[in-house]
Amino acid sequence: MVLTRRQVLSRLGLGLAAVPLVACGGSNSDGSTDDLPTDDGTIDAPTDDGAIDAATADAPAGTDWASGGTIAMTDKDTYPDPFAGGAGAACLLVASTTEGPCNTPTDLVRRDISEGLTGLPVRLALKIVDTACNPIANASVKIWSTRPDGVYTGETPNQAFCSENNQAAIATDAMRGVQVTDANGVVAFDTCYPGWYPGRAIHIHFLVTVGGARTRISQLFFPEDVTRGIFASHPDYAAFGQPNTTFANDGVFNGIPSNQRDRLICNVARMSDGAMLASKVLAVST
């Protein structure tokens, strides 16, 4: 009997976080990026230390979020600029983490990286700054995550692990993309909330390249009460059940010094159309 990655890791009681990994190397397909709206909206600006936005204190239930993918983002023009308040008083360097085996050499410059898949629609906005809080323009920001079912797409170095040898997933590049920061150091992606697989908390990988040199490889996380609500009752996620790994037992998350973990947890808020606005200020070395 051939077991899937999810079955094998579940039976072993361990996952990606438990073993060291060797780093391996929609729309707007023309690379254009529309500007983020600058109205003040209803979301607080992220703090420099990565503190969770107060908007997550009463996390919406899973059924309160939109479903069906980025096509459900019908009020994009009203999304606020999450960085209107600036980067904060201090910009603290974010920790590096493993790149993992599921990156691909493909760099697709695009805003919408969902390729039409269904899921909770997410606008992920990132502001790249140096440790003096100066925005870094013209930095390349690459992100990749699983589909809502916990499977990675694309031609990865380890198809058995990343895609469970799912040929339909391998043939696409969903949940992968690149953007170049504007004069304010900001990029934004339209995607879907990631899925989970055994051994890992929900996460999104990112790679920041400045001046042609890789500057920071790390991972973004989401508030755990938000994740619990989504996997409890969201129509695109509830069938998968609750993730079997939390911050408390995720080896990658716990490899980050405890006083630096909040710097990689996204601030989130629900938009008027039910989409999630997730944002973070990321300080990197230059």
C-alpha cells in the first residue's frame, strides 16, 4: 500500500519540523501591480515588534470569512493601507528559518497567485524595511505556500513530500509568486489561506532579495485563534479538520527565539467582502 505524505507523517508522529531540511533551490500575469488603497479603513497599522493586531482578539468564525477564492474579493478598492501608521518606533530584524524542500526555480511576477483555486481569499501585504525603518525599494519578494488542501504545487525537488506526487498539483504554480517592492517598500499578493500538513503549523514561506543577493529566507504565521476558527467551520477548510501541529510543537516556529516570534505572525482583519487582509512589516538586513 502506498501512503501519502500526510498519512506517513501522521503515523510517524513527526513531520517537516522534526528533521533538518536542505535548502533547495491568475491575474496580473503581465507583472503589473495596482497600488494599495490609502484610506484609513478599520485596521490598525502593524507594530514594529510584530504584536498581533487587536482585530484578532475576537477572531471571526470560519463561516464569517468569504469562500471560493480570490474571485470573492469584490471590494478590493476599499481595502485600507495597513501601513498608513508607518513602520513603528523600532524595526527589529526578523529571524531566518529553513527554506524547506518545496521552493521552485520559477519566479512568476504577479499579484494574484491563486490560479483560480477556491479557499478563503487573502490579501497579503508586506512592507520591507531596514533596521532603521527605511523602506527598501526594488526588493524582490517571493512567497510560496500550500494550497488549502495542504499540498504544494510546481516542480519541486521533493515531489513525494511537497505534492504527494499529485500530478495535477505539479502541473500548476498556484500559491507561488514574486513582487518587487514599490518606493514605500510594499508588495501585495492575492492568495488563499494555506492548508496544513502533519508536523507544521500554518505558514507561508518568503524570500527577500535585495540588489541581487538573498537577504532573508523565513516564514510567516497566522494567529492561532484565526486558524482554529477557519478549520472549524469554513466551508473550504472544515473537511480537513484542525491542524495537528500548533505553535507549541512546531519545530520551525520553536527554532525562532521566543522574543522574536511575534515579528513573523501576521496582523489580520476581515474586509467588507469577507476577505482577509494579512499584513506585516519585515525588517531585513541589507
